[in-house]
Amino acid sequence: MIIPTPVPVYTLCPTLEDVDRDTMLAIERCVASLAGYVDSALVTSLGWTDRHVVIELETPLGPMLMLELNPALA
């Protein structure tokens, strides 16, 4: 039987304000892409450019910056 790698758990930093649904989905997709590499992550910062959602994470491997194409532009 093949067992899939568990998706890392994540926590939003308490300083982050209300996060909308689309941003939460982007966070979940980015954290899921780390499956097999880290067990957990702390979302420390969120930002946006014209085309991307920018997600800053603190992981056991160190800080990470992830970009996801804004779904509204896809």
C-alpha cells in the first residue's frame, strides 16, 4: 500500500490580520507543496504584487519566501 506524505501543518502568526478566503487557499497550496520536506510552518507575513501572492514562512529548515500567481490573473 502506498501512503501519501502528510501535508505540513501551518499556523498564522498572531500579527496577521483577517485573511481572506483566496489568500488562505494560496497559503494552503504553498504549504502543501512542502510535503515531504517539512512537518510544520509558521506563516509570518503576507504580501501582494501586481501578479503574485507573496507568503513568508518560518520552517524548521529556515525562512522561506513563496510566490503564487494571483488566481484572478490566471
